[in-house]
Amino acid sequence: MRFWKLLLGVAALGLVAVAFRDVAGDRWLRPASPFRGGDDEDEGGVALEEEPVLGYDGMDRDTLVDWLSDADLDHETLLAIHAYESANLNRGPVLDTIDDLLA
């Protein structure tokens, strides 16, 4: 009986490993997120999983555009927000507002 439990446990572990492994891409699969695009790093290797400013993910497009216009953010923060928005929801009006503020 012990042998069968051990065999079943090893088979279950193997099944989990196969289910979460992308063999073609030679990497582990990650859970899907509605706020994340395909890759969770920008070109510089900076992780984009965390929102750039507290409460960012809770704002809808119009609220975010208004907030960006009024917030008086520094250049570095605007670049971080641009990278995060591009990698996640990629909303045109938000990116256009950020581009205008960076110009």
C-alpha cells in the first residue's frame, strides 16, 4: 500500500510540473493577470509587476488622465508610469497624456 501511495504522489508531482512548464519556450508558466501583457519586464530588465504609484491600478482611464495632468510628476516617475502602462493595459489616451507631459 505504501508503494502505491508513493507512486501516486510522484505521478501527481510530475503532472503538476508538466502542467506549468512551457517546453517550447523552456521556461515556467506564470498565472495570467488582467493587468499584465505578455512579458513582465521592460527592455532594461526592470520588473513591471508592481504599480508605479500607489493606487494606479484602481484608476480608470479618464480618472488616470485627469490625475496625470494635475499631479506634477517628475520625469523619472512619468517614465516608470509609461513603461508600466505600455507593458500592461496599453491604453492610448493614457500613453498620449504621458508623452505630452514628457515633451
